[in-house]
Amino acid sequence: MKSIILGALAHVDAGKTTLSESLLYLSNQIRKRGRVDHQDTVLDYDSQERSRGITIFLKQAIFPWKETEFTLLDTPGHIDFSAEMERTLQVLDYAVVLISGIDGVQAHTHTIWKLLETYHVPAFVFVNKMDIAYTDAASVMAALQKQLDPRILDFTHAEEQMENIAMQRDDLLESYLENGTLSVEQIQSAVADRSLFPCYFGSALKDEGIEALLDGLDAYTQEKIYPEAFGARVFKVSRDRQGTRLTHVKITGGTLKAKQVLDNGEKVDQLRLYSGEQFTMVNEVSAGHVCCLKGPMKLGIHDGLGFEQPARSPILSACLSYSLIPPQGCDPFALYRQLKQLEEEDPQLHLQFHAPTQEIRIQMMGNVQIEILKQLISDRFHLDVELDEGKINYKETILEPVEGVGHYEPLRHYAEVHLLLEPLPPGSGIQITSDCPVDFLALPWQKMVLNCLDEMEVPGVLTGSPITDIKITLIAGKAHIKHTEGGDFRQATLRALRQGLRSVSCQLLEPIYQFRMELPSGQLSRAMFDLERMQAQSSITQTREETVILEGTSPVAKMRNYQAELTAYTHGLGRLTCTFDGYQPCADQEAVIEAIGYDCDGDLDFPADSIFCSHGAGFLVRYDEVSEHMHLEAQWHPQTPLSSDSGYHHNRYTVDDAELKRVMERTHKPKEKAAVHSPVRRKEMPEHVEILQQQPKTKCLLVDGYNMIHSWSELIPLAEADLSAAREQLIQRLSSFQRTRTGILIIVFDAYQVKDNPGSIQKLHNLYVVYTKTSQTADSYIEKATHQLADQFEVTVATSDGMEQLIILGQGAMRLSSRELEAQVNQLRHQHRLQEQRNLEPHRPLKELKTLLPDPDEDQ
């Protein structure tokens, strides 16, 4: 029997708990089906859940159906508890997304769908409440395909959908054309790689369509293959009714046994398998299952065991923070220590204690979570607390790259750190890596710097808000053989980061709501006026008789208290749903900065200045004068024409393509992508004998055309206006560049979205242009071409796709980033006429080249 971990996800009031009851009832796990309005459901057993009629805490249940054993994880549907839902996604095999047939796709549904894509979780869709919906299944299906994904298909009668299923992937279409049908295994594969999303219709309350959904889950899911080595991932921490701490994990490899000692030295006292509120103790749990560990006290959410690394930072976060007001006579610090239990169970609370003011600050998603938290504190700690009105959680980022430098050298201490800070796209968070040669700084010191960057929560310089969307790269450092201690590098790292932030233009970011407003049509003009005043971007999406629906985005600071105002002027008929939608540049930046009044220079906990030593005494150097006193030269040179993508180079250490190629040849396979805190690259000794024995080969440069267009600074604006003009401009520039070099040059353009395109190879001037066939990407063509040309040519591939670079290095080719090629083209453009008659490789006939290159029309 295969084992599947299944998650139930939905917006609030879609009927998710009712569906869970039906699944357990039909699989004979419960004798009586509970109801939310009767407050007797199996999974919502908490008193607050039953009284409010919503799911607050993640629950699990185990049930069999035909050839499959399902472990159902029932997640909260309310927006305020969406962080708990996101944490569950990292352990799911499949998800069932519930959509109300009455309400249709909601704003929170879009959030769920994006998260499923981010975590690459295959999904089934169940449209609930179709017994009382005012529309039919065909209309709902059309709306789902338009608003969510065109790959959602009605599986009520799957055999009638074979042609539509086959259209979702090339290999399925080919098989369907040959055999006239598709196998269950092929459909399983399409569902597993998210090429297809089966959809079912029914009513969970009346058990309509539930068996069809169960049959589909049994037929079209496939069990994952797990490694033999032990691995596990923590996704939840909770406490039972006796207050015992429980750690919820998914086993991702090998087995976990009771009394086993974990990586951190803690022992597992019990292994529990929960189904509702009841549990069974077992001696061991195999890969592919979830269980609860009793005993470990140090494991936190997102931690990994065995080969598992810590999980990525969550996307959803609280955008409001509140000051917690303890009851009279309560010790604030003692209360803070008690509340740390709640932070273990929900890290998004992000508890902070400010010692000078004895203030406890806590981050929350909304009013419902606040009410739940107050009741939880009352039940668990017997304390009645209050919260203030709260404030907005702003963030800060940088607008351009900068090298931050920090030096810490009081008497008998020494450390110097150079960090490259680069802006990242919105929503990227903070990325930390190292590209520092070991002859600059030994590996143990580098690891210490990276650990400091990972642990420290360094505020920005505008308002003291957390920084985000920044890549931090350690590019240089220096230690003293006698006087350096571990704490020295912590001080130098902090000062380097803050010095970089002080030396560059920064941007204040504010949280944004994605909202859905439903109100009487007679109040539309008032709502539109208010939305304009709140700097919202909105549009009318639906009109139903006397009701109109508005959807859009608005700053949280403007809309956070609008629900009460909406209720007042619509006499209780208006409804507003807000979902956190990330951060955007703050529209009122100067006013917000002035209102917060953060004193960057006065923040003694996070200095930007450095300390140097002279004549046996330390002295302070301001952040804007530090660069003149540093003991290492600046490593970042933005004006260097042939620099790498990040814009800096090392003065004494280089790694060329030939060296990387030899390393790849010795490993015989591509290396896995390096982790964030990976060690720096070590320079290998050249193998002179091997190089001398190789015969020189004709050079061949393969260029990913659209990758260049969307990376080159002069072609980006041209591509936005006219893509074909940008393509012609690229061909012209590379043709001029080709006159100055030997070998052949091939440009490959994606044509996989062009309908019925057979692909082609053309010779234009002194280079060759390849257009791939329909459904074939430039990446796949380049991989095959590299493999076929490697024996006769010295192949170099120009692309900035990281995964593509790893693949072509593994096939014996060299890599060239888009920025490096752009720099070479710009540098040599004025020399192409002088080089036209020299070092030019005779062009091979097109017919001969076609025999070496893969045919774009050939099936892959």
C-alpha cells in the first residue's frame, strides 16, 4: 500500500473541515460525521476552534482508501493563520485545494496557489457547495482556468478528457497520437510534475463527489522514492493537554526509531502517530510518514535532521507589530520568558524584549489572531493581557551595489571584513554567501563571518527596520595570527554591514494588502473615493444584481482599519478580505522616516564606524572615512570592463574556465548546487602533462540569445519596446564581435511558444542562428548541441542560467556569463575592422555544420 501525505488547503468558509469529516467517515475511521455548526468535528477539537467555527491549529488524521494510506494534514483557512499553512507545504506530497462554488476564487486562494507553485507541490482541486451554488460546473471550470491556471481540468469523467490531458505535455501528446489513450502512470507523472491539476465537483456536507475525489487521489498519486540515509524535517512544534512538548517531523529518508539519539544529542523518548486527538505509540517510523517526537526540547520549526538542511525562510510574514501590556504587578521579563513557548510554536510571532523600557513586542497577522493569542495566554498562563493599537512593520533595502568595510582593532584584538552588498528582486529576502579566497582569510574565519551574518538581525539605517532583498557576499577579510578572537569578527562583520548601508542609497519598503471588497452597488462611488484616498490600485471584477466586487492592492498603513468604516457606511452589508501581498517602495517615505525618528548614529548597538589601533591605543574612525584606513585594498570595482556579474574581482586570486573544466572532468558528474554557506573554491594544481597531450580544437561559442537580450543593459529597454529589433541588434553586435575572434559562433533563440514552428538553422554573415522548434527551449537545444560538438570543438556556452552552467560544465564545455560576453563585445567593438583579416577561422559550409548540430525539428 502506497503512503501519501495530503494537505487540505482553502480560504475561510470553503468547507475544508466538513470535507475532512467526510473523508474520515467514508473511509470508516469515524462512526459519525461531525459538523462545524454542531461543534463536534473530530479534527477541530480545540475549544476556541469549536466556538469560532474555524481551524486555528494544524491537525492530522490517517485514513486508508483502496490501495493508498493517506495522512491528512488539515491546515487553517483563515488568513491570520496562513503562516501555519505555509509551514505545512514543505512536507506535503500532494494538496487538495478547496474552492467554494458560491464564492469562487478568493484573494487568499491566489496566495495559496502561488505558494503551491513556490514549494512545487502537486495539487488537486475540489469545488465544494455545488448543491447550493448559483452557477454550474462548466462556468466554475472556466473561471478556475482563467483566474488560477489553464491546466486545471475537470476529472469528473477523466476518460473524456484524454485529449485535453495529452495537450499538457509533449510526451503525453505523442503517446496519445500513437495509442489513442493514456495510461494511469502517464497521468500520475503529469500530476506529480504539476503539468496537470485534476478538478472534482460536489458537496462535502452531503457526501456528493467525495468518493470520486478519493478514487482520483488513489489513482493519480504516486509514492515518492526516498533515500536510505536518515533525514527528517521539523514543520511544527506543539504541546499536548499535559503540557508536553511535541516536535512534528516528516521522515524524508531512512527510518527513525524510539530511543534514538538525534544529531543535536537529544534522545527520542516516544514516537507518536496522531489521528485527530488520539495517538498511537510506535517503535519506528519509515520515510514518507509524519510523526511526533516526545523528548527533544531544542528542535525548532524549519530545522533539519540527518542530511536535511534548514528550510527556507517563509514567504508570508506579519506586517503589524504590537506592544503587549501585562497585568498590574506582572514581571514583564518573566512573562516574556513564558511567552517564548508560543514563539517556539509559531516563529512568526517574533517576540522581542526591549530592556530599557521593559516592553514586549509581538508580530501579528490580524485581529482574529490577536483575540486567539489573548485567550491562549489566559488559558495556558492564567494571565489577562492587552495589546496596543500596533504599528506597521516596515523593511529597508538598498538601491545599488556597494562594498561595506569593517575593522575592529582595539588593543590585542584584530579583524577586518569586506562585504559586497547587492540589491535583489522584491521578495528575495537575504542571501548570504562567500567568494573570498582562502589566501585572504582562512576557512574557519569565513564560516564565523557567515554565521554572524546569518544570526544577526541588523536594522536598516533609515528607520531601524529589518533589511531585506539583499545579497551579502564575503569578498575579503584579514585576521591576526596571534591577536584575533571569534568575537572580533562578529564586531567587524557588523560594522562592515552597517558601513555599507550608510554608504549607499536605501529604500524604505511598506507592506501591501491584496484586497477583495464586496458591497452594495449604491455605495460604489464612496468606496472608489476612499480607495483613491488610500493610494489603492483597484478594479471592478464582478457585478451581481445589487452587489459589486472590487479587487486590488493597497498599502497596509492606509487600509488596516478600513473594515469598521466599510461596515458603518454599508450598514453591515460590506465585506472586506485582505491578504498580505509582499512589500513595495513606500509612497510616503520621507514622512514615515520623520515620524519614526530613528537616530542611526545614536544606535550604539549597531555601529557603522570602525576601530583602528595606533601607538598601542584604539581610535574610532567614522564610517565615511573607514575606506582610507583599511588594511586591505577595495575588492569591488564597478568600472572594470571585464568584471564578473557581481562587479568585483580579486586582486591576487583567479579561477579560469580551464581549471573549472578539469575539476568537472575529474568528478565525472555535475556537482550539486552549493549551499548558501558553502566553502570557497580552492585552486587546483594544473595538470601540465594532460594539457600538453590534448590537440588544439576549433573554438565554438554557443550563445543563449534571449538570455543575452534580457541581460545586456542596452538591449533591455529595446526589448521592452520591440523584441524583434533587439534580436536583430544582438545578431549585428555579435557579428561584429565574431570578426575579432577565431572559431564559429552560434546564437540560439527560443521558439518553443511559436505554434507549429519546425525550427531552423540559418547562416547570417559570419555566424549561425538557430531557432528551436515548438515546445523546445534554448536550454535543451544547447545541452544537446554541447554534447554533440564537444568532441570536435572547444565549446563555450554564454548564459547566466546557473543550472545551465552546471550542466554544460559537466559535459566538458566552458561557461561565459551574459555580463562577461557583453563586456567583451563592448571592449572589442571598435577593433573589429582591424581584426577582420587576421585570425579568422574559415567558415564551414552550412550543410557540414548541420550534420554536427542537433536538428531543431528532431524529437528530443
